[in-house]
Amino acid sequence: METLSHAISPKLLLPHLSSNRRHGFPSSSSHHPLMSNSNSSRTVKATRVLAKVNSQSSEIDFSDPDWKYKFQKDFESRFNIPHITDYFDDAIPIPSTFCLKMRTPVLEDFAGGYPSDEEWHGYINNNDRVLLKTIHYSSPTSAGAECIDPDCTWVEQWVHRAGPREKIYFKPEDVKAAIVTCGGLCPGLNDVIRQIVITLEIYGVKKIVGIPYGYRGFSDKELAEMPLSRKVVQNIHLSGGSLLGVSRGGPTISEIVDSLEERGIDMLFVLGGNGTHAGANAIHNECRKRRLKVAVVGVPKTIDNDILLMDKTFGFDTAVEEAQRAINSAYIEAHSAYHGIGVVKLMGRSSGFIAMHASLASGQIDICLIPEVPFHLHGPHGVLRHLKYLIETKGSAVVCVAEGAGQNLLQKTNATDASGNVVFGDIGVYIQQETKKYFKEIGSTADVKYIDPTYMIRACRANASDGILCTVLGQNAVHGAFAGYSGITVGICNTHYVYLPIPEVISYPRLLDPNSRMWHRCLTSTGQPDFI
Ligand SMILES: Nc1ncnc2c1ncn2[C@@H]1O[C@H](COP(=O)(O)OP(=O)(O)OP(=O)(O)O)[C@@H](O)[C@H]1O
Ligand SMILES: O=P(O)(O)OC[C@H]1O[C@](O)(CO)[C@@H](O)[C@@H]1O
Ligand SMILES: [Mg+2]
């Protein structure tokens, strides 16, 4: 594999400053606990910094003059994307069959050589990289600052650029490609399926199938694979859901790979969230163990936007937009009622991105509650006391709550779904009940209307901006597979499209930073106090 020597050259590293308030350090740099001169304490405290910023990095001794170089070396190896040549020395590349100048369908076989056009400059060089972090924080107290070392040194962190390569590692006419969609629904699934099929056909792939109902489709003999072509997928993006169906739970990794072998699948495109990607990575590893030349490429799907390192995941924009209808209805109901209170529950199992963005976009929310920020319902600083204040001063109020918020207030059931995810109690219903009780107890009244639009939001078709995101991600997934990469996923980082090794994006769910400027903006918009 080609390496990126310039990205780790110490000569190109510039000394800059940054830090991170999320790590709970005091805002004054003179009291910064990392400003100690003791080497040992620097090493220990550095670990605290890295625990958040780079969970998989080993301890770094910042007194080592080469620490930056070593950090970048480590980063480069963590973000290296597995390639077929890592395992198959004999894999021979051929010129790409993907060329925009070749616009007419190829009717004949490729016996006479592959169509290529040396004049076309649409290919990505394997050494192209995208900068993962783009802000140069000049002070440890800069809002949202992220740092690696105590001095917040500027360290370039490069990841692989996505897109079509000039050389490909699969002969399109021999390829059987499969697509599977797992987990819950998400706007845009059909757009991604459509683009994968169309792009595979442009490369010249003839055998494309859909695996029905998620990973379950690999083991359930009653479920036949679905032949896919441009004709089949042409209009599927016009409706929500997944043409292929989705499911949670399903067969073991070994059973899935047995099925891949039986079906003769060379490329597997896996659309799903954290769980699905954990599965995709395990499938990739099992294929390597069995020496199967299969490219496994993920496309992150989650309206929750909880995948690490990406600007956003497809479906998120649509979810935020669709949530506006529910929020507006709650607002109108609350505003038109005597002592009206609207409660809207939005999705967000561990992160409150949808709730925060939907609240910000609407400008109609008085209280936004998210999983990352604990709150009390009762007591002098609780949500209910603030609702009383809002009713007294404004006459009505609207609450937006993420499904994962305040779970500590609800009774635990220990129930899990087929994938092992904990089944949550309904925080929206709880807030509605407690609000009614509270106003009764204080001798007042509240007309509480609870709206749960979650499945209506998730079942929507993608909006225009998600449609474009899906298009690019779907195309890049196919380019990644043909380029010979496996165990990777595609994403958008700082508006550029990248390939990332799966483990790096799923080591934990991405959470909203309560110290971020965005959450502060949300708080200024709602005007809510701390509920603790
Ligand atoms: N750690 C894991 N290893 C292998 N497979 C997994 C793992 N976790 C989940 N899966 C499988 O991945 C599929 C989807 O998982 P899950 O239901 O958690 O959805 P998800 O991909 O996280 O999407 P969503 O965002 O909708 O929750 C299931 O079929 C499940 O069995
Ligand atoms: O009801 P289901 O299908 O299990 O999905 C619910 C889950 O899906 C998600 O939207 C993720 O896709 C979570 O926010 C939510 O907990
Ligand atoms: Mg999940």
C-alpha cells in the first residue's frame, strides 16, 4: 500500500495552541492543570486529555521532542484503510472501468480491453488526504477547543479522501455485489441503494442483489435475494423506507460469511448504524480469516447523527426538517389553549442532536432536554417549576425532549431489542403525566398535549440536501470497493468525502458536547435555565 510520508513529516508541523473545555479543566490558563513542568505529571495528565480526544492512542510523553511525529505515525496507522493487497499479494489491479467520458452503455464484453480515457482527470490519487480537524485553537479557553497536548499544539490529522481510483481490483463482469440495510429506518436509505446500483452498473457490474430484511436475510431461507438494476431502483428514492426492508438481530457473523461464500458475493455494501457497522467490521475480519476476496463497505445510516468524526449522517437533515411540523403543531396547540403546554418527543437514543437542531431551527421551544445534559423534573430548579414560571409569564410553553433524555427518572425494565439495545421508557409520557400532576397539586391547571412524531419522521423520504449526501456516499461506497478497500465506511468530514476504518467511527456513540457553542446557542434560543 502507498503511504503518506508527507503527512507525518515533522518538518511540516507548525506549533499552534489549543485546548478543550470538555475535559473539565479550569478556564484560566494560569490554573491549567496541564501547565505543570513535571514530566511525569505531564504524561499522566496528557492521558486525561487523550482519553477524550483520542481514545485509542496510547499514553504520550510530551517531554519527548518527537511526540508529535509519533502521534501522527500512530494516527496514520489507526486511520489506515484496509486494502485487499494487505492480504492478497497476488491481487492485480486493472485500469478503472469508471469513466464519465464513456457515457453509452457497454453492450459488448470486455474482451477487447477495458474502456478508459487517459485524458479524464476525475480520479482520486491514493495519497490524497482530507484534514480531520480544521480549527486552530489559539487558546485553551477558546470555545470548544480540542487539544492533544498541554500546550494545545497544532497537529495535522489526515484521513483518506474518497472517490474513484484509476486502478481497480475487481473485474466488473465477474463481480456479484450485494446490498443490505439493517437497524431502524432512516430517510435516504433508498437514495443510497439507488446510487450504489447505478454506480455499480456504470463500472459494468451485471450481478447486483439486495439481501432482504437486514442481516436476517442471510440466514432465513424463505427470504430470496432481490435482483437489482437501474430499472428496478430508478424511482425508489421517491418514497421513504428501504426497498430491501430492515431488521434488528439475526444470524451470527460466521453464518453471514457462510452465506456470502455460498452466494459468491464479492462486494457487500452495508447500510446501518453503530451495530450494523460492528457487524460489517466483523464480516470483513472473518472474510480475511477465510481468505475470501470480499470488499465490505459501510454507509453510516442514523437519523440520530451519532457516528463519530462525521459532519453529519444522511437522514439527519430530513429528520430535523420534518420535526418542525410536529413542533409547530405543539406550539399552535399550546398557544391556543388556556395554560397550554406542548411536549414533543424526538428520536435520539444517546445523543440529542435532532432535539437540539430542531429546537434551534423552530425558535418555538422553551425547554430542550437531551440525554447528554442531566435534569431534575421536580424541585426548585426543576423543569416543572420553570413550566409554572412560563405559564405565569407567557401563558403557554413548548418542551422538546429526546427519547434518551432523563432515563434515570424512569423505571428500568432491563428489556432489550433483538439487537441487544436497551428498550427505553417513554420520557414524553412521563413528562406529560408529571406536568398534569404538578399543576393540579399547586392548585392550577395545565392543558398538556403530547406529540410523538418519531416514526413519522423516520419513515419520510429524504429531503434535497440528504438526497445529495446519499448520492455522494452511495457512489463513493462503490468506488471504495472497486479500489480494493474493505472494512471501511464513507463519510463527510469538513465538507469533504472520506474513507474511514470502521472501528474508528463506532468505538462509542457520538455525543453532543454540552460545552459546545451550538448547545449554548440552543440555550440562548430557548432561554431555559439549568435544571439541576
Ligand atoms: N457488536 C455487534 N457485532 C455484530 N453485529 C452486531 C453488533 N451489534 C449489532 N449487530 C447487528 O447489526 C444489526 C443492526 O444493529 P442495531 O439494531 O443495533 O442497529 P444499528 O445498526 O445500530 O442502527 P440504528 O441506528 O437504527 O440503531 C443487527 O442485525 C445486529 O444483530
Ligand atoms: O423502534 P425501533 O425500530 O427499534 O427504533 C428506535 C431507535 O431507532 C433510532 O432512531 C436509531 O435509528 C433510535 O433513536 C431509536 O432508539
Ligand atoms: Mg444501534
